[in-house]
Amino acid sequence: MECREKLIRLRKRQGLTQQELAETVNVSRQSISKWELGAAQPSIENFRSLSTFYGVPVDLLLNDVLDLPEAGCVLSEMPVQKNGSDPAGDCVQGDELKKEISALKKWMIGLVAVVTALVLTAAVYVVENLWKGSDAIPIDELEQEYIGDSFDGEFDHGW
């Protein structure tokens, strides 16, 4: 598909007149008309503006071998010509993309939950093992310990 055809289709998909598009990308309506008739080509800066406005790579506009993806498609990555493959085959419909994102969020939440559980389990294990290996005597045991005879104030020196 030629560049001029792509420009016409993209503008019409947006429901814009040539004048409205011209105002958006800061060129004259006559320039848009010449581009769509194939009488002139946009400058590099104008290709960049059109690419940004339409949300498509500049390469898609310039390369006549590549066709536009279907309306409502979001390109998963920049289209690359692979033995004449259609870049529309690499696109994901809006609803499908939302489902994929939702599924990815669920997996991420599950992964965070599992990692959190593992970290807490490891922390409890470490704390318990440190406590068991400690030489500390609980205060209850110290209070109950028998000291023996009471001290009467005199020491037996054995001299």
C-alpha cells in the first residue's frame, strides 16, 4: 500500500477533514491534499508528526510493502517485514490486550503473595532458631532457682 493511501485511510479512520488534520500537524490543507494525491511527500518532521498523531511507526508510513493494521489494533512492536508478512498479524485487538494485561496483573499479584509468604516463613524460621540457640535463661527460671542456705553475715575462712 502506498504512503498516500495510508495517509488517506488514517485520516478517515480518525474522522478528520484535510483542514482539521492540517491544523493538528501545523501544515496547510493544500499540503495534506498534495500528500494524499501523491504529488508531494511530507518532510521528515511532518512524517514524525503524522506518526505521533496516528500512533504508528514512521517506517509503516514510508514502507510501501507494509500495510496498515486493522482499525482498533495496537501494534505489539514496530512492524518488521518478514517474507512479506502483514504487520496486522502482529497486532492485538483492544479487548484482547486488556485481557492479557488483566491476566498479567493476576499473575504478578500471585507472585508477590508467594514471595511474601516465603520471606515471612524464612524470617520466622530464623528467629526461632536464634532463640533456641541462645544461652539466655528466662526470668521465670531465675526466680525459681534455689540458692541454698541463707547468709548470716559471716564468712567461713577456714583459717
